Amino acid sequence: MTQEKDIQSLSKDEARAELAQLATRLADANREYHTNDAPTLSDAEYDRLKRRNAAIETAFPDLKRADSPSEQVGAPVADGFGKITHAVAMLSLGNAFEDADVSDFVDRIYKFLGMHETAELAFTAEPKIDGLSLSLRYENGQLKQAATRGDGAVGENVTANALTIADIPQTLIGAPDVLEVRGEVYMSHADFDALNLRQEKAGDKVFANPRNAAAGSLRQLDAAITKARPLKFFAYAWGDLSAPLADTQMGAIERLAELGFVTNPLTKRCNGPAELIEHYKEIEVQRATLGYDIDGVVYKVDQLDLQSRLGFRSTTPRWAIAHKFAAELAWTRLEGIDIQVGRTGALSPVARLAPVTVGGVVVSNATLHNEDYIVGRDNKGEEIRGGKDIRVGDWVQVYRAGDVIPKVADVDLSKRPDDSAPYEFPTICPECQSDAIREEGDAVRRCSGGMICPAQAIEKLKHFVSRKAFDIEGLGAKQIEMFFDDTDLAINTPVDIFTLQSRDESNFTKLKNRKGWGDQSAANLFLAIEEKRDIPFGKALFALGIRHVGEAASNMLATHYGNWKTFREAMDEATAQAGSAWEELLSIDGVGETMARSLVSAFAQERERDIIDTLAGHLRIQDAERPKTEGSPVAGKVVVFTGSLEKMTRAEAKARAESLGAKVAGSVSGKTDLLVAGPGAGSKAKKAADLGVETIDEDAWLALIEGL
Ligand code: IVH
């Protein structure tokens, strides 16, 4: 750069040229910082250039550029972070709320492993840190990559930001060649208070709680801002590894501490549920004085070989659980009850509350679940809250546990206004005036309007673009509201999303010329949509929002059928709800009658089927990823277990076979490839023999899968 002049002596042309130069230089530096290990500018030089840019802008306000670097500080740019696919998925934890849930967790493990009830089993217990999880990838002792959890499979690249956190070592000595360390980024109470004070003084955004402050600070495009924020990190788990860290969870945590990570000092080895609960209580006592937020205690099976035998359900490990602390409570006035219509037509009552702070967050809405909950009855017809109903004007107790939606727990009848009346639940849909019907055995009243109900259509679309579904950058709930029923460029069904660009091209007025849009934002939206034409099978299915077919089930169905075409044909064949395709659907782990019925009826309804098929024609639905089954002799095979197994339980055998890519069926048929028969095998063994299905015993099975 040319010698810098005093700002007062800059001519207007010189100022314009220098602002242009600074914009390019700072943008380059930002990019470098995020993609390279070696940033091109020092922090001090970067800051100096930013200050000079701001000073020139102050002296020449009319020259301020549209892409001014001073506007980009911390601005949430939509696709600012690169994406990182986790080598090992970052899963979440199941929850326990009561002591009984903890014993159930332990019992399930004993059962799964087939352990005798007198056998000892060790666990670790440690605080559940209320921050956000981060995965740090080290290669040959160097920190190479830091990624947020994201959707568990793909996270955001926040390497530059992680490098500014003092608790995170940049080099490790004596670590395995590949080591992914996982843990929680958080902010201490003291640092949070000081940060908010600074923010307030500077007229900047004040954070609601330390977790939001930590998340907002880590997810900064400008790593210089992250650096100025006091973030901390506890290591508690790992992902990809080239060599084991230890034999036990406790040993692995100790090893991480030796490598230079901060690990939680309240981590303790415990035997059995009683000891776990004792340590939980101990941590609960210390909670208020720890100086950082925790929201429970995490229990993990200590022996790592047992962890791997236990494995995972679709999104949570069998070998760990989070025992949550009781929710925080507060009393406030119920000002009104609104009815929201969801994507499946459910009429959901929402409490409008006089704002109240619960656990550090201001709450003004809470769910009231359904009609019966307001009346004071649960789904088995038993009383809740001692049968007290909820009325507008009531003094109600509200609680929040972690991230979940606030709920109404109780009513103070002594404060009930004299003129209050029981709440009358609507019997017509407030959005489309269709009848709202309650079916036998259903606690939920539903709008019968189907796709003619705008609320259902809009909620279905919001679900379609949501994070766990299509997750289209720049097309969120707000934009769906905007495009829905738009006169020139309507999005009424998911198909309309994928025709948006071509329709815009043939329109006279273009999206880019609309208020709030420009060349760049319109182009970005079309690009983001284009990118999502390639979509994993499980996500595409989940996105359809078919009742009872959630994320886990969608992935399970995808893994089972492998590709869209096979699945689609199976749905047609199963329409009659009988026959082999129907049987096969029901044999899938986790698919019950209710889900199966809901699924086939979605494909049997003309309008819904047309939308789905047209949509599929606009997409490239990727075949489901098979579990890692390289070298697995049972990948894709249909296996049946029968008789008693002696080396492992049926549940473990099934989970293991599935993790090796096999499909485990409950009965022998022409499709069966292999029968594993233990002692006492009866009719199934006979049928297999009749059909000529290969039959082996448990030892042969173990030999077959050994070392995989
Ligand atoms: S272990 C396979 N340990 O809780 C699961 N998680 O609800 C490995 N978390 O996403 C996670 N403290 O962000 C584990 N001591 C702890 C934790 C912890 C906080 C978070 C983590 C995870 C979430 C799951």
C-alpha cells in the first residue's frame, strides 16, 4: 500500500480509492483467517486497518461503501462459515429426570449386555456443562480444525475462533496421530457479567445468559471478536482416533488432562445407581458456587470396550445419559390462550403470559399441550394438578428445563378472579374454519381441512425447510411466510421451492428488484436451493412431515430400503396394509403399526402423492449411507436369530448385526439369507431347512464377524 496520508489531507478521490483498497484488503484478510492456518495480517495490523477505515468514513460519510468493512464486524452473514463433515457423528444424550430413570438406564445396560444383576459395573459421573459442543481435530499434534456440532453430521468450521481460546491447546505432545477432542465451550458467570457490562456501555447487544453469550462469541465471522471474548473449554469426549486413549472413560479423561486439556474436576468413578445419584446430589449442592452454568450430570459406562458393545441408537448412545436438574419455576399471570395449528392439523393451545424471568430467560409464551391438559386430565384420563383446570386470568406456575419450551405446571386457585370461566376449546379450526375433530383415543383435536388449511400448509413448508430437513440457507420460517400465497412467486408446496428460479426468470418483475432483495441475495437464494437438490434420503423423507415419521424413523427407513425407488415401490405395494411389502415395513426396527399406517396413507392420498412424486422428480435423492461395512460378510444380508444365544443377548446380537449392515428380521422367509440358531431353536430352524436357508450356530456367527 502507498504511504498513508493524514486523513485531513486526503482528497475526496484519494479517500474513495483508499476505502476501496481497505475493503478488499480486510475482506481478503478475513477469508485468509478462516481458511488458512497462517493469517496474512497480524491482529494488530488488522485492527489498525479497521480503525483507519472507520476514521476515513467519519471524515467522508458520503463515501461509505455498501460493502464497508465496518458494517461487517460480527454481522451475521448467512453462509459465512465453511462446513465440516464430522468424521464421527456428534450425537446427543438421552435424558433422565428422576432417580427411577437412572435405575432404568442401568437396568437396560445390564439387560443389553446380559450381565448378572450381582455383577459390578462402573460408571463415570460428571457435570453437564451448559455451553455448546465443539470438536477439535489434531493431526500429528497440531490443531487442524475446529467444528461446531451443527446437525450432528455436518458442523461449521470455526477453526480461527477456536485458536483464540486459551483453554484449547494448539499443539499436543505425545498424542495419537489423529485425535478429535470433544468438549464444551462455555463462559463463566464472572466473565459473562463483565461482558454484558461492556456491551451495555458500548450500546451493544446484551446477552440473555452465558450460553447465548458463548454461542454468539464463538460463531463470530471476525475471529478478533471471539478473541476479545473470554471463552473457556472443558474436554469430555473424543471422536476420530488413530489409537485408543485408554481402556476406560476415566483413563481417557486423565489422558486428555495430561495432554493439556482442561477436564472437569468433579468427574468421578461410581459403582451403580446409588453412587451415581449420590454424586449427582453432591454436584447439585455445588452448582450455585461453581461459577459456570451446568444443567445436569452425565453418566457414562466406564469401560470403553463395553461402550463399544453397547453402541448407539439412532441419535443417542446406549452407554451414557444426562441426568437433568429439576427445572426452574416462576409464577405469573395467564393473559390469554391462543390456538396454533400445526403441520399435522393439531390445534395446540399456547399460553400468553405476563413476561417473567425463568432460569435467566424471559418467558412470555408456554405450551398448554392439548384440550385435556387445560381441563386437568392426562391421556389416561387421570387428574393432573389435582384436577385443577387452567383459565385465562389465572396465576400460573411456569417452568423451563434446558432448551425445552416452557410449560405451565400449576395454578394457584386462591388467586383466581371471581368472574373467571372455564376455557372453551374451539371445535372449528381458527385458521380455515373447517371442523376440528378429536378421534377416539387421541388427546389432540385436529383441523380436518388438510391442504386447504393455510396454517397446515405453511407449517408443513416451515418443517420442510427446517434445519434437520432441507435446511436451505436464506429460506427460513420468515421467508416461507413471505412467499406463501405471494401473487407473483408463490411457494405453496415444496415443489414450488424448486421451480422458484425458473418462475422468476419468466416473471416480468424479478425477485432481485423487490424491496429487501438485491442481485446478490436473490442469486444466493437460488444457489442455496440449487445446492439442496442433492439430498440424503433420510432428510428428504423426514422433510415431508408425515405424521409419526420423525427424524430417527426416516433415517431407519432410508437405511432399510437403501434408495428412493425401492422405498417408493414398497409404499405402493403396501397400500393395502397387507402382504409382504406391508410385513417388511412392520419388521423394520422402530416402525410400529401407527407409523406404518400413516406412511402408506400419505402415499395413497392422491394430492399428497402427486406432490411427493413431483418433488422427487426435482431432486437427486441420494442412496442411504450404509453403516461402515467394509469387509463385512453380512452387509445387505437378511439375518434371523433364533433359539437362545449364550455369548450375548438378542438385543446386542441384533444391534451388532445391524451395525455391520445386515437387516435383522423376526421371522424366516424366502428373503432370509442366514439363520443363526442357538440351542432350543424350533420351527424357525425347520422352516429355514425347508427353504434351504443357510443355518449356523452362535460360535460360527461370532467367528464370521470376528475382528469387524
Ligand atoms: S458426552 C455421545 N459429556 O450435552 C455423547 N456431553 O445432550 C457425548 N454436554 O451435545 C457427549 N456436558 O454438548 C457429554 N460432560 C459432558 C457434557 C456433554 C455437556 C453436552 C454436549 C452434548 C449434549 C448432549
